[in-house]
Amino acid sequence: MVKTQTQSFSDKSTTGVSMASNGTLGEIEIPPAVVVVMVPLPAQGHLNQLLNMARLLSARGVPVHYTGSATHNRQAKHRVHGWEPSAISNIQFDDFHLPPFFTPSPDPYALNKFPAHFQSTFDSTANNLSKPLAALLRTLSTKARRVVVLHDSAMCFAAKEACSIPNGEAYSFHPASASAFLYFILERLSKSTNGEILIPDDLPYVSFEDCFTDSFAKLLHDQYDYAKLDAGDLYNTCRPIEGRFIDLLAEEKLLGNKKQWAIGPLNPISIYVDSKSRRHNCLRWLDKQPKNSVLYVSFGTMTSISDEQIIALALGLEFSKQRFVWALREADKGDIFAEEKESRKFMLPDYYEERVKGTGMIVRDWAPQLEILAHPSTGGFLSHCGWNSCMESLTMGVPIAAWPMHSDQPRNTMLITEVLKVGLVVRDWAQRKEIVPSSTIKTAVNKLMVFEEGEQMRRRAKELGVDIRKAMSDGGTSVKELDSFITHISRR
């Protein structure tokens, strides 16, 4: 079943003037030259990136269909942040029906921090979206000269459906860093060349062990052959951040003759603020703090940590005596709108919020991360180093205290700390199964927020932020790359 919703997003057709049968002027719909169909992985960091990609394409007049279950399309729209959705034309949401499936709660005590509770969501999406996606593509193929499927790199089954129509083609969107994808490709090649490691000598080798569960690795493996059908790859990154890695990925020996485009950052570089909406409490609190004095603490939407680790983190923040805003909430479930019988109650030290009153603030609802990072009082980010968070932090010129949990995060940490040198490591990946003590957290926070070493990182981060924002300005490298992609898919 395909059901279309537009809600606050408008869907405008291209029209022209014609002579109606009664002799009066009327409008006739002109088929678009190209239509883009987005197929995201149903997890917040992935939904958000492709929705931002849809925003950029739509702003250039490209009709975009954003596909997924009704629940995940609703989630993507519900959490739009930093831009005004009603001002964006040509985004249409196609809601595909998924049969009911079990969505377990996250396990904060799992030693492997990959969000295994999402596996049923991922499997149901991969197994049930092919048919409705194929039906949509067949319909669109009669109305446009070319139908372009832009799918998450974990949703490669969509490439097969794109290639099943005569005027369809597929492109893979990588929601991780270019360096993380390069490591993935090099490791795969290494396994096919007698185990020889092909990582460049001047870059550290970071193992993929425990980055994923076996079930998620199987999901990727089962779709690997479909990725060969893609005509090119797009990355949410830019040359000021990953120029060297982008050039390496363009080498024919790695990905053949596929075209590559680095079109990031996809997140807004200037924040839209709705004057009619009430500002979040944490932003009003930040207004009262000195410049660069506040550490923002968040581990994203898919990480769940134990009570023991939460207490150690709380004490480390308190003992550091630094100002902080801590987004403390449980990881998303597969359906964020499903009613919880009993939500998790986080364990904190006795009278903790009274003890840190005036210095620290805990946010238990959805935190406006982009606005927090853009606030002049924010001087650092204690983060899991998910790529969304990295890109938003770097765009706003905020250095990172890196605490990788799973997926691409260990390689993102390497990029942030060893290549760009705009952050430090809180917990080394080798100690990923250990509790980080409060003393280690206190030392890392003070190094980032107080010591000269942290101040140098902050200066480098702010300089990098300027370069990143230039890449997304008129004539910037990322704008040129996006225009190049649109030109390519619009070719005759």
C-alpha cells in the first residue's frame, strides 16, 4: 500500500500555460525531467541526513519523493530542526505499509553498544519495502524522463528496484564520514588480497571489531551485490574536512569508474528560528553563560548506557567544575511514537541536580542540538562521534571530546582527534567494554574546556568551521559538487 502525506511540506507540480478546449487559457502539467526518490535507513541520524538532502535538492527545483514507513516519515518531519519546512517545495512523502513487528527496548548493559534493538526495524524495512518502492518507481517512470533513486548505503536493495525500470538509476548516499567508508572499502579489499592491510602508513589502523552486531553485518553483506548497480556515491562531507579521503575514494582501483560527490554539510549552516515558538529552556540558560564556557553532552539517539556509567559521568562533570548541558534520555526505539508502559528512570547521585544547580543543566526531552552547538556560550561537545553530531559540531566550530560507541564512530574519532586535531579521546576504542571512571571524565573535560591544549583545539575548530561554511556558500566546493550532481542526473 502506498499512501501519500504532505502535511506542512508543500508539493508543487511544474505547470505551463495552454489553450483549453473552450478557448480560455488553462494550465497543463509539464512532466519533470528528473525525479529523485529517497530511501533512508529508518534511524534518526540517517532519516535526518536524507531529509536535509531532500531540502537542498528541493530548493533547486528538483521534485523529491521521500519514502519509508508512515511512522518513520512522521519521525523525520517531527524532528526537523534548523530550517523552516513549510518553505520547502517539491518534497512529497510516500508512506509505505510495514506489517507489525516487535520493537524491543534498548539494553543499556550490552557490552556491544550497537543498537541491536533496531534490527527488527531494519529487517522489516529491507524485506517489505521493495514491492511498494517498485510500484512507485514504475508510476514515476511514466511521468519523468529519469527516475533517480538515492538510497542509504545500508538500503542497497533499492538499487535493484531502480535498475528494473528503463529510465531509472541508483546512487548510494553515505551517512558516515568519507574516511570511515574508505576504511571499510580498504578492509574489504585487504581480505581479498591475502590479508595484506592497505591502510596508508601514516594513518592508524582501527579495527571494525564490535562496531556492528553479526545481524547488522549480515544485512549489509546480503545487499552488497546490489551496491554494484549504483552509478555513483554521495557523501555528507566536504573538502575542508576530508579532502584527502575524498580524493582516495575517487581512485579507480577502489570504486571503479563510479562518480563521487561530496555535498556536505547537509545540516543548516544558519539556524532558522520560529519567532512564534518558545525557545527551549536550555537555550535561555545558555544566554546567561560566558562565551565558550559550556560543555554540551550528548550520545545521540541510538546509544544506551548503564546506570553505573551514568553515575560516573555525572560525577566526572560535577568534579570538573565546568558548566554543562547534558541531554540525558534513553535511546530511540524502532517506533518513537509507541506508548511506553514504563519509561526508564535514570540513576543519578543523591541530590545531584541541586548540587550542580547554576553550573549544570540536564535536558530529559528532545534537545535542540544544532541550536545548542551554534550558541556562543557552547565551547565543547562531549559526543559519541556519530557523523551527524560531528558534522554539526564542526560546522559550528565546536571541538569534540570523543567517546565512540559503535558503527563508524571509532573512525570518526580518529579523524577528529588525529587528522583534524579538533578534539581529544575520552575513552580509547580498546577499552570499549570498560566503565570510564569519573576521574578520567573530569580530566578530559578540563583538558578541553580549561587547558591551553583545549583552547588550541577550539581555535582550530573555529577556523575549520569558517572553511566548512564557505564550502556551503555561493561558489563553495560543496555547492559546486551539488550542482554537478544535479547537472549529471538531469543530463539528456
